[in-house]
Amino acid sequence: MNAVWHFLLATSVINLAASDVDVNITNHWDTGFEGSICIVVTKELDGWTGHLIFSEDVDTVESWAAKVTKLSGKEFVFESNSFIAQQHVGAHLCFAFEAHVGGNIVPKATFYIEGMDGHGVNSSTSQNTGGGTPSKNYAEALGKSILFYDAQRSGKLPANNPIKWRGDSALDDCVPGGWYDAGDHVKFGLPMASTTTLLLWSLYAFKDGYVKAGQLDMMYDMIKWPLDYFLKAWNPTTKELTAQVGDGNVDHKFWGRPEQMTMARPCLIISESSPGSDVAAETAASLALGAIAFKDKGDTAYSTQLLNAAESLYAFAKANR
């Protein structure tokens, strides 16, 4: 089932539909079939009950997302599991199921959630089964990509934090804020800076794409987080840049959430006596591109702050190799 779900996530196509969602049958064999359900949440949910209704009798239904109860051969009730129970307005609630039947049948099916009307979505694979090339919702994919970086935030999270299951963490770091790295909780300056530079370049080169996708404000909000961190990490007076926070060897032995960390988090600082021109120059590049992006946004004060930091840090990188 996990492999099927990952395939559906990678290839699903979202189209607006009515309150009852048509279920997509993704695979079938002599004694069963697999299907996917994807519905846009139109009310705040803290636990939900859904009804899966078939056009023909089905023996059993299983799903990782819910406890399934059989009301009849044609109707099954889904009671959400705890990890998928909370859903917010506008979210796409998507999951897969497996059904078992007495013969090689592929029934039609619909799904609805009790107390929620309107704005479901059809989910179908990108395989061309009807003679046409299916469209893909790149605006949604872009929005979810931005949320990925929001989920990596360290420090005191803002009131508009879009990742509700993330909380404040690493508040006592020598430099709070920034992004965690690669699924662990170390803050590595070089990959953080190179990532920020690449993301800012995409904003510079393809700003119209962010506008058309309705993601421009989200992008500015997301990318400001590492830029604020770089401003705090670089001290032009002492000519010191915090290049790393945390010990990878210790951190990689901890398999918990960043909100629960208790290990020591040492700082690695580069300076005139201990240079690191690679991380310094890459961070300067991020700050410089940030200055361009926020000048274009109209935030001239922040743009000037970024540019001043970029110039002094670049000079430091050139002078200390």
C-alpha cells in the first residue's frame, strides 16, 4: 500500500468537482482492486467520518488512513486515524484504499465526508487512459514545495506559521532561526546558503510564475526566514560568521522532534584567524540576491540592510581564504 500511495502522490492530478467525490480506481486484479480518494477540505476538521459507496457489492475494504466499517456490500464508513484526523480549510485530504471482491469487477464509487459539502476533487493518475494528455496542477505543487521549507524552520516561529504541527525549537542556539538540514537538526551554513541562493534566483528569473500560481507572498515570507538568520549570523564588526550550529555526530543519534532536543549545540565560527571563504561567499551571494528580491518587492529598508551585509561579507570572503 505504501508504494501505491507514493505513486499516487507523485502522479495525481487535481480537478474541481462536486460534493460527492468520484473515486479513482488505480489498479485491479481477479479478487480486488485499489483506489484513491482526494477531497478539498471545506471546514475545519478534528476527526472525520467518510462514506465510500460502490455501484456493486464489495466484500472488504482496508485503508491506512482510517478504521473501515462495512454497513453493506455497497457502503463502507471510514473513521479517521489520529495522524490524519486534523484537517484545515483548503487542505487536500488524499489517501488510498484496497478492496476485495468475489470476482474480477471494477465498480464505480463515490466518497463524501459527513458535515462537509462542496469542493471535492477528483484524483486520477497521469497515465493517459482516455486519449488525451492530463493537466497537472503546478501551482499546487509550487505551494507545497514552499511549505516544505517552512517545515524546516528553527527558532521562535511566527504567528502565521503554516505548519501547525511544528513549534518553537532551539531557542538557545548561539544564532537562533534558520533552517534545519536534510532531515536532522544541525544548521549547516553552506547548504542553507546555497539553497537560499538557488531559490532566490528562481524568484528573480521566474517571478511571473509565482504571481500566476498565487504563491508570491508565500515565497517572500518563506525566503525571508534564512535571510534574517544570515543577518544575525554575520557580525561585520568582529568579522565573524557563524557557519554551523549543532554537532552532526551527536545530532544523528537523536531520532526525535527538534522541539524535544536537549543535546548541546555548539557553534562553528569562521573568522580572520579561522577562515572559510566558501561558506562566506555563498552566504554573501544569498544576501545580495535577497537585496535584489526585496528591492523589487518595495521593501527598500530591508533590501539596503541585506546589501550592506552582502558587501562586507563578500569583502571578508575575498580577504580571508
